[in-house]
Amino acid sequence: MNDTQVSAGRRVGRRVGRLLGRVIAGIQPEERLPQLLARPDEDAAVMDCALYVRGSRQPGRPAFAEAYATARRRRNGFVWLGLFEPSWAQFTAVAQEVGVDEATVDQTLDVERRPAIQRRGDVTVLTLRTARYVEHAELTETSEVVDTGAVTLLIGAHFVVSVRHGGAGALADVRDGLQQRPALLGQGPWAVGYAVIERMVEVYHDVATRVEQDIEKLEEIAFLRHGGCDVQQIYQLKRELVEFKRAVLPLQPPLRLMTDATSSLPPALRQHFTDVLGRLTQVVDRVATYNELLDSILQARLAQVGLDQNNDMRKIAAWAAMAAVPTAIAGVYGMNFDHMPGTASPWGFGAAVLVMCAGMLVLYRLFRKSKWL
């Protein structure tokens, strides 16, 4: 089964799961859906739920509906709900609370989406790709180097809902760091969007550095005369780099929209996004350079493999030519004619062997001189 079939199977599985979620949600009483997240401490999908007023987190960990209602009554308040791989029913409960349609629910739960930004009514949907470097003892043809996932942010006037899929991109550190910057947090829900994107770009830089180290190691062994790397190893690293590129490159257009002069973001945050865009551009340039370098290593390695094969064929041809000398002489004398030179002499056999050895020695010296052996 190839990668395309596996990916298609996963997409079908996720769609079936969402359909089952709709069926389950449909047979439950309607009033039960908003209560699925009423007790966040007991819900494994809820990483955290916090109410922020004027850049300061309010005490406790309230239910989302309660915190959202409070935030709407406060001029400078908003709530940040963090979810990790919620079910369709769980996220539908949140979507109903903030007024998000079903199409946005499906879009948020699609873990294969590319980075993008969309405006749906009063809600902005920002999709990011997460990434992390996977430690490995050595690079093989099946090594996983870069693991990617997805984070989708639903940003409204008084709320941020972050939905994360995959092991990469945990946002606990982002929340803790943002809470230490009350001036930035006081900018409102988009401060969370900036903090999340900033962390993703920092991780991209770290992953790019670690991948560069793998490429350097691969380059060192690629041209060894004995024990060089296999072509499959180079190709596997190239595939992992392509996966990383799919996470990094498509994020540039959304960031350009945020930094545009017509953007509705506060001017202070717009400048922050401009700085992040500059750092992201550096990562994109590094990934493009790594991709070209791997192409060069791959082509050089293929040429080296072809050259080694040619050298092997020349060695085989040289030894075959030397073996043809005694074969030809023995074949002639093996025809058993009555009159053959030297057959009547007691020195005939020795002379024939001597001629065989002399012929082979001459060919050996010629092949050595031409570097075939």
C-alpha cells in the first residue's frame, strides 16, 4: 500500500468518524450538547479554559459557556479555550455557543488542511501546521524526521478557540508565556493568534536547524569510497523535508494579509506580525536551500553509483578477457587433430601453459595501466 492510499484511507476514516459523531449527537437531547464542556476539569479534550480581562487572567478555570458570557459583558475581556483532538460532538457544542456554522466545524476538524486564513461572519478561522523534529539514532530509508500536525484558531471579538491535532505544537508554554506579557495580552484575542504563530515560527527555525545537521551528516558519508549512504536514505530525508515545506511555505500569504495596511488588526500587533513574517521568510529560504542541496547530493550520489557500476563492469570484463586466453588455447588443443604443434614434444604441455600464463600476464599489465583493475 503506497502513501497516497494510506492518506486516502485516513481521510475516509476521519469522515466516517465525523458522520458517526453527527449521528450520536443527533440522538442525544439537544440541551445536552452545550453541557459536554461544562466541566472542563473532567473533559480530556479541554487543555485549558481561561477568562482574561485587561490582559490579566481571572482566577479559576470556568466552563466555557460561563466564561464566554462573562467576557461578552466585559469591554476588555475574552476567553481562550484550548482543545486537543475533540470529537465532532464536543466541538459542535463550542461552535453552537459562539455561532459558528457546520462548514467551519468540518474545516476545523480537518487535520490535512494547509495553512490559511478565512473570515466567516464575525469569526476569523486561522489554520496553522505544527511541526517537531523526531529524534533518531541514524537516518534510514524509513526514518521519520519531521512530525507535523495542525492547529486551528477561531478568533472572535471576545473569544479564541484553539483546536490542536497531532503530538506537535502543544500550546501550554504559549499560554504561560503570554500571561507573562499583560501589555500584549491586553490587545485582545488577536494577541493569542500572534503568540501562537510566533511559537510555530520559532519551532520551524529549530526544526530547520536540526534538519540541516542531518543533511551535513548525510553529505559527509554520501561520497565515501566505501560504506557511503544509500540513495533511499537521501530520498527519505528529501520526503521529510517536503512535508516540512508544506507546513512552512503556505503560511506566508496569511501573514502578509495580517501585515497589510488594510488589516483590521491593531497597529501594534500588525508590527509584531511583520517581524514574524520576516523570521518565517528566513525559514522558507533555508528550506529551499536544503531542498536544492539534497537534490545535488542525490544527483551526485546517483552519478557515483553509476560510476561504481561501470568500474565493476570493467573489472569483470578484464578478468573475463584474461580467462579467455587459456580457454582459447585449451579449446584449440582440445579438438584432437592428428597434427597439432608441440603434441609430439615432451615440452609441449609446459610450453602451452607458459604461453597461457604469458598471455594473461600481458593482458593484466595492460588492464592495470588503463586502470581497469
